[in-house]
Amino acid sequence: MSTRVIINPSAGGGRGAERALQLRPLLESAWGRVEWTISRSPEHVTQLAAEAAEAGYDKVVIAGGDGTVHFAANGVAGTQTALGILPVGTGNDIAASVGLPRDMGLAAGILVGEHVHRVDVGEVQGRIFCCVMGVGMDTMALEAIERSRMRKGRLLYSWAAVRTLFKYRPRPMRISCGDTCFEGDVTFAAVTNTRTYAGGIPICPEANVSDGRLDLCVVAGVAPSRALMTFGRVMSATHGELPGVILRQGVEVVIEAEAPIPITLDGELTALRTDAVVRVLPGALRLLGAPGALKRVGPSRARQVEIEPARW
């Protein structure tokens, strides 16, 4: 067999397995015999993906969202095994970056065309991410999401972000990217590979998954009312025009803090903590997607807004 399908049974509100198995005739008609597996945990996803890559499988296909893709990518990045996505999660931002629609049937039709894109990933402390690494209020927001009984989706992410804005106390950090160095209180910092995260929020509007660079967004510590305005501008991708916001691009981002700060990856809580050196791994992931999805859109317009450094 050359294809392993890994299904996250909890994705899509628990409907991921059923929806993915409905596509079995299509995928096996195109690819012949396919190995179907059900994951038991996030770590099991990484194990199943790594085993397939080590065994020389041509493709690993994930039925899940950005979190599931994150764990699978940690098993196949840097190998010749291509990763395909049947987007049944709530985020699906990495899938969207290679032209895969949210409709699983349409996405499967694209996957069987076997068009492979080489996309970048980010790496921090030996772990890779496909979409975003976050520090700051992101952790508190994700904790609120994990506790919530609401259905996961953009509405829940937005609710958690607004709720957290009024509770989170900005933390002092030093963040360096290229010739930019910011020191001061930070509400939120994101190092991204994709332009969007959390189901389409355009945190770094100029990001491109195949440009060999990472994108940085820093929101300095401000009053909750101003932070709320900034969040509104993020939703419309115009936050780069605001004072107190830095948008920057580079191959490496360094984040330092007086006390360790939790790190999130691809919308997942982790045990990682700052200080952190975040690097891009150009073209490290072979990702199935739509032809032409990574066409260049011209030179980047990412910009820096100067912020007066604060003392530690």
C-alpha cells in the first residue's frame, strides 16, 4: 500500500470518521488499496504518520483540522511522504493555503489529482508548526475554548479572544526579527506561516507558505478598550496601520521573557515555554493541494510600526 488515511474521530464534532469513510470509494478508486486507521490521541497521529513515512508510503491523508494536521506534519515533515488533508476540523487554515475547500468531497477530488506543493513550516524547540506559534493572550483564550461547551468554530474563537482581552495582563518580552527588536509589554505575539489562523482570522495578511520566511505580528500591551479595537481591525486585516502593532517578516524570530511564557502551536496548548528561537524550514513539507494555489502575489507589503521600547 502507498497511502495511509488517519482519521481523528473527534474532529468535526465527532462526525469526522463517518464523513471521511463516505469518501472511501472515491479514494480507493483513484489510489487502489488504502490503509485506514483511527487515531487514539494527538501523539498517536504523529506516530502513525512517522511510521508511514519510515515505511516509504507515498501519501498520508489526514481527516481532521489544523490541530490534527499539526501532529501529522511532525511525523512526515522532511521526508518524501506527501501529506493530504480532508478538512473536517474547525480551523482548516493550512488546507485553505493550498486551495483545499471546506467541503470534504470537493477536497478529496483535488487530492486524487496528486498535485504536490512544497510548503514551509516553522520550527521551535524541535517541534514544527504549519500555521502559527502564539504567545500571550492566545494561551488563555485556548484554555477558555477547551473549557467551553460551545461548538468549536470562528464564533467561539472570537468569543474567547474578546473575553480574554479584558482578563489578560500583558507580559514583558523582548522580540527580535531581522533588524527589528521590540522590548516592552506584549498582549499577543504570533509567528505565522499561513496568513490566517483560527478559522480564517487574517493575523499576518502578507504571509505566504512558500516564500521561505515567517511572518511576525506583535500587539503591544494596551488598555482593554484599545486592544478590543485592535482585535476588530485584525478581523478586517487592517491592524498593521495601528500604533502598537508590528508586522514583520524574517527567517528567524527570537522571543525572550523575564519569566517563562507558554507557547501555543497551531491552536494547540503545549508544554513549551519561552525563551524561544523560531526558525523557518523552507519547503520542508510536501502537501497535496490544488494546482496554482501558491502563485506569487507580488512583493510583500509587510511593514513595521515603531513602538517606543519600554524598560525591563
